[in-house]
Amino acid sequence: MKLYEYEAKEIFAQHGIPVPSGKVITDPSQIEGFTYPVVLKAQVLVGGRGKAGGVKICQNEKEAKETAKNILSLEIKGIPVKKLLVYPAVDIEKEYYFGFVVDRTSRKLVAIASSEGGIDIEEVAEKTPEKIAKIEINPTLGLRPYHALELGKKMGLEGKNLLSFTSIALKLYQICEKYDAELVEINPLALSKEGFSAVDAKLNVDDNALYRQKFEPKEEEYTELERMARKAGLSYVSLEGDIAIIGCGAGLVMASLDIIQKCGGRPANFLDVGGGANAENMKQALEIVTKQKGLKSIFINIFGGITRCDQIAEGIVEFSPEIPISVRMMGTNEEKGKSILKEHGYSAADSMAEAALRAVELARA
Ligand code: GDP
Ligand code: MN
């Protein structure tokens, strides 16, 4: 889950990382009483706002109000801008980069620092990899002051700046742990006469930790159908084809997507009812996937373990979709499930390939 820049900055400030103090506005008329110049920044959950015209510096109130109106009418990477963050512009002497990211290969957090901030770190990594310093963090030890000093020295810092960077790095690590972040980033970490400040802030919380984090899920990160599915406790993703896919368990769902593709079909979406789904869950699953437009068939792939095939069959029968379905059903209560389907004029295959092929044929018919 991504946090907005202003939310991340609030957390940074609470932990003692200097950030320019700003105000979130939704209307140009809310621009009042600032000392100029100010920065106006679109609050959207995507990066590269600067290049997209979502970050502007304004010299006076009149200009700021006009610019705010403009930015609030923008769409950045398809997302309409509804909120702006306004703060007195920092007189930046130099832009640095600092952050932590979960490295899935080493299964550790990695601290990344660079003297080249303000631009895409990916670009720095490609063109001047020697300007990036990294340290893998042992989760038991955490980030130690000597790590932070080493990174700071590699960024070319010394004296007072080196010490204040060290303090920011240690605080950011605390935030990373406390909020189960998979990414925290300050780009740019700006140096001015007043010292360092986090002019931009990114904090992405690992979705797997949301059960113990107190953030309200962000509606705007999901499509309407994805929201419905989340509410029902189902994992759902929209795609662009014409065959809906329902399975139980992430692995089986992925295999279903592959086999449909292999049989020449195009998945319209996929939904995982999870292990132990009952008739009601199955009904909801069908309700959600069939809301997608342009659907031609539905592939239902069930391997009954904890999930009972009879419950799945009952859900299918209760919903009785108008779009043709192809079911593969195996495992717990398979016979019972198949006979429920049969009573209502549906059939189920044992083999996944057979059912997938049939789903593709139905879509073509
Ligand atoms: P991003 O493009 O979405 O990463 O947005 P940023 O918050 O990083 O802003 C983009 C760029 O705008 C920064 O790299 C800075 O160069 C510039 N910028 C942002 N805030 C300030 C500020 O307070 N003062 C100055 N001088 N430049 C700023
Ligand atoms: Mn940035």
C-alpha cells in the first residue's frame, strides 16, 4: 500500500526527520498566508510528478492560485489530481538520494544512498553505478550508526552534514521497521543552508503487514471490481481478454491463466476464492467476475482440498451465470459436486487441460 507524500512526511516529521512544513489543499482558494516562493505538488500515488507537470514553484499568491487551478485539472499517468501539497520552497544547494527497499533475493532490507538525488535512481544506477552506495542490513542488528556513517561518507558528506545525515538515516530505518515498509525513499534529500530536509517522501507499506498496521485501505488504488472483491475477502485482478478465471489458491489460479493462454484464449480477469470457500463465496466470485464487460466464457478450476466441491457447485447453481462456463472439479466431495452440477444441466471435467480448452472453445463460439 502506497502512502501519499503528505502522509509519509507526517510520519517522517513525527520521527524527527526535518520536512518542509506544508498544507494539503483541494481548492486554490485555500492558498493563503504563505511565505513565497512556494512549491505546489500534486498528491497522487505515482512517481515522476515533476516531469508530468505536477510540481511547480510559484513566486506569489496570484501565480500560486492559478497554478493550483491548473494542477488540480491535470491527470497524471491516468490519475486525476484531487489534492495538492503546498509548502515554502526550500533553497536547495544539493539534492541527494536516500532510501530503504526490501531486496527479495537477499531477503533483507537494503539501504541505498547517492550523491545524485532528484532524478530517477534507476537512471543513476544505469549511467553512474559508482555513485550509488548500498548496504544490506542484517535484520537482527538493524542499521547501525557505523553503516550510516559509511553511506554518508560515500555520498561525499563530512562534518556536521555527515552527522545530521546519520541521524536521518537511523530515524528512517526506525520508520521502515515500525511501518513494515517495503520501500521508503527520500528523493531528493535536499541540503540547504538550514541543513537537510526531506523535500519528497515515499513510504510503501507491505500489504502482507496491513493486518497489523492501522492504515485505511486506499480506495483509489483499486478498480471498482477490485474493491468489491476486497470487501468480500477475495483476491481479484482485472485483465483485458474475454475469459473469466476463478480458482482456489494462488498457484492454481496462475496455472489456470497459463493454460488458458496456451490454449489460445485471453483471460479477462482472475479471482482466487482461496482455500475453504463456501457456496456464498463462490456466488460472490461469480457476481464479481461477470460484472466485467465483453466476457464470453468462464473457466472455473477447483482442486478440492479444504475447499469442498459440493459447496462450489452449489454456489455455481445458485448464481447460474448467463455466460457459458467450463468447470474442472477434483478432490474433496467431488462426486457430490459433480452430481449437483449435473442435476442443473452443467458438467465438469476432471482434467484441467480439457476444461481450459472447452472454456476457450466456448469463448470462440
Ligand atoms: P517527483 O517528481 O514526483 O519525484 O516529485 P519531487 O517531490 O521529487 O519533486 C521534483 C523536483 O522538484 C525535485 O527533484 C526538486 O528538484 C524540485 N523541488 C521540489 N521541492 C522543491 C523545493 O522546495 N525547492 C526547490 N528548489 N526545488 C524543489
Ligand atoms: Mn521525488
